[in-house]
Amino acid sequence: MRPLCSFFICSAFGLLVGACNSGDPFENFCAEGIEESFSPHFSIGCPTQGGDFFIPVKYGCYPDGGGLSPPISWKGVPRGATHLRIIVENVMCSRECNRCCKCNHWVLDIPLKELRETVGGIAEGAFLDPSVQAITLPNSKGKREYTPLCAAKEQTQVYVYKAVAYRLEGIKTVVLGRSQSKPLLFSLDHQPVVDKTSS
């Protein structure tokens, strides 16, 4: 029961820290990411997540994790969008927090029509791909890289994937849609759930 309890407690905590304010339409959803602003058919998530709320340890920090960047998939990008801003975010930030009390591990700005490799998603370990590195923006450490997810032993952290679809009109940014994954958990102590019915 501990993982499920942690899930609901951490989700509630995420809602509380979301009360922090910021005017940045991309780095966080605090100011403009209210429920009504989310696009009902625009979704983002982890294609390998399955029914397990926990993010696989291989996407986590060393030495326990493999340090790989997670795969990310999306669908239903609003018509007219030319760019997609994607953020992998820790909602339980305790250090290196942005103005919204969150910590961004990976920030991407994808030109939808120019980068064929990212149509519909990004593969596992894509942070090593030069074409993906070229569209990587500074994270909360100020580095243009993927910082592996991490949690202290016997602790669980809560992460979300966020996406903002937009287009540029001169110097103006027009946001066409927002999406956010369900809260995902990460713990270096967690073992994957095994589906015994398929064996």
C-alpha cells in the first residue's frame, strides 16, 4: 500500500506547490495552465509506462539508474502549431527550483515540420542524438541537457511531462494548446510491477 499512498499524497502536494506564480507560458503551468486551458485531445506521456505508475529506474541517476532519457510520445497536437515545448518536471522540488517551485530535468523546443525524427515522439536515450541536443534548452541546472531523474533512498518523487503547442507570429508567441501527463512516480527502490497473467 505504501506506493499508492505515496502517489495520492504526492499528487496533493503537487497541486499545492502549483499555487506559485510565474508569467512564463513555457517553463511552467502555474499562471496560465489552469484546467480550462488544457486541450482535451492533446496528450503527452511515456509509451513504455504501461499500468505502472512508476518511471523505470533506468531513466534515473547513477549509480542505481542508467541515466537514460525517457521516451516521450504525444498525439493530438493542435492544428496550426509549428513548435512543441516539452518539459520533464519534478513537482516536488527542494532545490534548483524555478519560479513555479518546480525543477525541470529536460526542456525541449521541437520545430514540428523541420525535425522528422521527432514526429509523434522521442525515443529512449534520445538525449544522445545530436539533432535532439540541438533543440534542448537550459534546464533548472542551467544546462542544455537531460538531468537524470533522482530521489533519495526510500523516497519517492513525483514527475510530470508537460507540452505547450504554439506558433510564432513575428515576435509574438501564440499558444494553441497545452497538455500534461498524469503524475508519475520515481523511486530508486521501486521494482517494476510484473503482470503474472501474461506469463
